[in-house]
Amino acid sequence: MEMQMSVKTQVVLFRNFILFTLLLMMNTLQAQLITGRTQDASTGEDIPFVTIALFDASMTRLIGGTASNEEGLFSLTFHEGDSLQLRFSAIGYETLILEAKADKDDALQPGIVLMNPASFGLEGVTIEAGRIRAQAAAGHNTYLVNGNMERASHTSTDILRLVPGVHVDVMQNVTLEGKRNVIILVNGREYDKSFLSQLNASLIDKVEVITHPSAKYDASADGVINIVLKKNQNSGVQGHFYGEVPLSSSEIFSFPSYSLNYSRGKFNFFTSYNGEFRYFDIEESYVRNYTTPAGQQQIRSLQQVRQENWSHKFHYGMDYFINDRNQLNFYGFYNPYSQEHSGVAELFREGEDPFQWNAAKEDSDMNTAGLYSVYYSHKIDETIGHELSVDAGYFAMNGSNSVRFINGETGYDHTNHVNPGQQVITAKLDYSLPLSRNFRLMTGGQLRQSSLSDEENVSFDYENRVRAAYATLQSQLRDTEVHVGVRFEYSRASATEEGLSQNFKTWLPNLIVHHKFSSVRSLKLTGRSSVSYPGFYHLNSSSIIEDPFSISTGNSHLRTSLRYSAELEYNRRFENHFVSTRLFYHHMTDVVNTLMVFNSDGVFESMPHNLGAITQLGIQFSGALSLGQRGGIQPFVRIFELRTAPGAFARESGMEGRSQIAVASGMSAYYTLGRGFTSSVVVQYNSAVNNIQDNYYEGAQYFVSLEKDLGKGFKAGLVSAVPFANQLTYQGSEIDAADFSSHSQGNILTSVVPLWLKISYGFSTGENRNRIERNIEEPVSRKRKGF
């Protein structure tokens, strides 16, 4: 009943807000007047003092003229019935001419007029003025890549490390403001995170960070990062090679890649590869204290294993430019991968009833994944952004995973075996319709059908069907831009194991209001509802025995979690600096957390449950600050109060609500030293945070690198991760329950100064052509083991 009232309340509020917004929009319309704003097409910055001339259709009679003010705004009256041409000209920009016909019923409203910077060459030397560091827009914040950032980077993952709020760890995992479910786009096309390592840094123009995804994006997305490439970078033959060479055999972190694109006529053919090799020593331990009729007991466990993870991912595809209005694309990949942890495990029970156990751990893991997708785009009227696109894909993953514990002396021999399988079929339609010069409607729908199975557990057969539709109304009201959207999602989950059938449907409203006080100051208000669906390894009810006193089991009865957020953000740009301050409120219901209990058999059993709600209320500061002409520094800090509210089941298990002050922080910096050398440093630190039952923590991470531009497309660098630490804590957990306590931790063991050598080479020749922009959707199917 509470859920129904919540949905009805959201719908009523959303409807009233749309009516209010439409009335406000109608009252701002001006008749008999030409108004607009001039902006830089590459940076979005307002252009002041642009000369605007109004001519007749033949461009021989001047009707009127004006100039934009300091904020790029302009207005100009005109005579009814004239066929008009507007000419915009400014120093450093290409002259722009717009054609339009005015009538008695409506004024000419160009809205935002985008002007392209003029290019100047001097004997083959490129002269680039200092770019602004960043700027704010309604849907995103944009961070511009300058020459110093490019020189400090080999691939797009290096560029992302220099963006405030974005963190790329030593394993190339990408998070945005601490959130992991991040959509990665390249020129608006969706790729998985591994694609980033094969994207040359020299191709990147800017990075758009969307911390508030619109109704268009998947309802479970925490954020979106869109990497925008420089214009005309894909040529007749274009590509790059990149390699990482570890200088120590103790730890191997290597992510080699290549890309190759060939254009001929109406076709683009492309292929690329990215590999992942992560070999290092890990220590995983826990200490648990509990009381039995025999007295106080303590269990200590230690696993010393070698993590050996590898992956080969081969991308391939084709673009077909049918004509100027119709484009077709095919894309696929093939990905074999493995994640193995082999070594020794030992366990000691101390107290009134001592016990000792040890075994060799033999891990065997082999998986293959593949994706096939097709995309079609029809530009009904490209000049005003009226277009339709359709996307369909098929993804499949199969694996064979086993962990064997064996002791030849005692005869102990136990194997955990899982043969996961996943198939996903997706279809998506997006439609963009300009309603007027200042109004745009974005709408579409999405279908997703996924099935999960385990050959070792024939009773587990899980299927989930999601149907979604969305609509977003965008408007530009002078200095205020408003996006009002809603997404409807209906999902049906079924599992044959227990005759489970769950239906879930909800309306997910979305709001963005962005007001520009001037070209350098703006305020943004956002509100969003989203969801989080449980994953395969949470739902699979197979039991995994980790040692004689530990067992973990999935839960096929998990419900979908709802999330609500509201944020108020102030952005300020001064000179070549950009700062952003944000107040935020996040609330999550039916949060899926792992619950550990000490059962009647004397075994610690872990199972995921919907344990309750978590709320965050705090303030965030981030910035992109210039260090003169040679460098920059990007700070990020997030301070918030975190409150947990256990649900009925969690309270029955002895949990109570908790409150704490938590901190998430990071900093990156780069500086050009001269003679082709550029140095950079990246640091991330997060304090421990409360889940419903446990406290989770991880160690600080920091990187230091030195790059050398060798010329002619060659670059080399030396990087070190967590030097002088000897180990990195990648996860830790503490539980203080009524009948037991537990402390577990996983550490990567490293040499004193881990070092890697980076080498890259990029090349390009032939006629320029841009690739088709599209979305690629790959389900997240892996369960990461270790770090």
C-alpha cells in the first residue's frame, strides 16, 4: 500500500510540475523580436561582442544590426513579411549565416547560435590558445582536454584519472563519485569499460560527466561518462598500438591494446583489441569470535593465493553510410577470460575446543562472452536534430568455474563448481522531435530479456523481462534550461527453482533545472528516481563452502531496490579555473547487503537480503584548477552523514540503525617539465562506511608517473602504484553482532616500488571520416574475484 501511494504521489507531483513549466514557458515567448545567444561550438562558452547583421534574402539590403553583450545575449527587431538572413561575425571565429523566414505569427528565435573557432596555421606549426578548464551545462559538466593532459596520458583511462570525481584504480575499474554502475560512452556510443584502454589519448577533445542520468538512460545507471573525440580523427587508415611492460615479476598489471580503422567509399571497417593481465600475490584473512556452550571460541583463517586473471577482447565492426540521412552499423566482440586464485588455505580454532585445518586451493576458471549488435539511424532533418534510431543486440556468456580444497594427508577433498550461463536480448528505440526553436521532445522505449542458468544447479533457471518507455521535454527559456522527464519500467522475474514470480512496475520521474546567472556562474537543481536490480551471483541459490566453518548462498527472492536523489549544484568559472559545490540527498530502499549469521550447526552462513534503507546527506566540492600554462590540479572531496535503517527482517536479526560522518576524496595533478617530459600524480582516499550490518573499508590508492613524448607518434612513460606501501588493502569488513564479531581483510602484496613501462604509437593517413555515433549495451556478467 505504501508503494502504491508513493507512485501516485510521484505522478501527481510530476503532472503538476509539467503544467506549471509549460505555463511558464508560454509566458516567456516574445513576438516581433529576434533573440538568441552566441556560444563557442567547441567549448560552449558565451562569445561576447559578436556583430550581428540582418539582411534580406539576396544579402544586398541591410535591414538592421546589433551586437551580443558580455554574456553573448542579443536582441533585434525586424519587419513582418521579410525573408531574412542573419550574419554572425567575430574575431577568431568563422562567419556564420542563418536563413529564416519571419511571419506575422511568430518571431525569429535562433536560440543558441554556435560559432566555430577559426583555425590559423604558421608554416606547419599549430598554435593553440589556452583552453578553459571546464564548464557546466544542464545535463552534464564538461572537462576539456588540453595539451598538458594529453602529454601526461597514453589512453583514455589516463585522461579519466585527471577528471574530478572520476577514479580509475590499478585494475582499470572506473567509478564516478564512488559509484560503480557507470555507463561509458564514446561520442555517444556505449561501450564496456575495457574499451577505454584501446582509445588513444591524443584523439580525445573533452570528457562530459553526467552525475544525473536522464530518463533516456538505463534506470539502474549511477552515472554516465561521455568521451568526445576530436573532429575528423578517423581517417583512411588510422590506429594505434599500446603496451605495458612490468619491471617486476612480483606484480603484473598489463593492459595492452591496439586499434585499426580503414575507410573506403561509404564504408568504415574497424577492429581493436584490449588485453588484461593481472598476476600478483594476495592474502585474505579473517578473525571471528563467538561463544558456545563449550566457552569462548576464536577462528582465524588465512588464504595465501596467487591471483592470475587474464582477458582477451577482440572488437570488430563496420559502418555503412547509406546516404547523408541514413546510416547502418554492425558491432561485435569475442571475449575469452579467466580469473583464478590458487594457493594454500589454513584455519585455526582456539578456545575450549581447538581445531586445525589446512588445504591446497586449486582454482579453475574459463569463460567466454560474445556480443552481436546492429544499429540504424535515420536523420529526418539533421539541421534541427529531428532523428530516429533503432538498436538491437544479443549477448551470451558461458563459464566453467571450480574451486577445489584438498589435503592429501587428511583426505579432505571438496569442490565448489558453478557453470554459469547468461543470454540477453535487447532492443531500443530513440526519437528526437524539435517542437519549436526552444522546445524539444526526447522519447523512446527499451526491451530487455535475460535468462540465467547454472548447469551444476539444474533447478536454478532465472528469467527477467524488462519493458521501459521514457519521455523528456527539454526547453530553453532565455537563461534557464529545463529538462522534465519520466521513465516507466515494468519487470517480471521468475525462477523455476521455487516457483518464484515477481512483478515490479514503477514511474521514475527526472528533473533538471539549470540557470545561468552569467557566462561564468550557474545553478543546477536535479531530482531523480532510479532502481537497482540484483545480479546473477546474488540470485543463484547454489551454496559455496569456503572452509569448514563458512558457507555462502544466493537468494532468488531478492527484490528490486529503489533510489531517490536530489541535488543543488553551484558552478563558478574564473579565469582558467572551474569550481563546483553541491548539496546532495540520496535515499535507497530495499538495499541488497550480505547478512552473516552464526547458525545452529556452528557455521557462519552468508546470504544477500533486502536489509533496509540507507540515506546520505552532505556536501561535495570539486574543481579543475590551472597551475599556469604548464599544469593543473583536480581536487574532489565529499563529506556526508550516512544513516542506516534496518528493515523488519534485519531488526529480527539483531541489527539497529546507525549514523556516521563519512568522507570520500581524491586529487589528481599534472605538470609539464619541459624537454618533452610530463609528470602526474593521482590519489584517492575513502573513509570506512556503514552498510546495514557491516562496516566496509579499503586502503588509499596513489599513482605517480613520468611521461616522455618521443615525437612522430611515439610516447613512453614510467608509472608506479602505491610505492613504499608493500601492500594494498582492496577490501575490508567488520561486523559486531549480538552473538559474534568478525573482521576480514584482503591485501595485495607488492614490491617496495612497483614499476611499469608504458609505450604507445599512433598513426593516421588518408581522407578523414567520422565514425557512426551509437550506443553499445553489454550486460555486466562477471563476478570479480579478488581485486
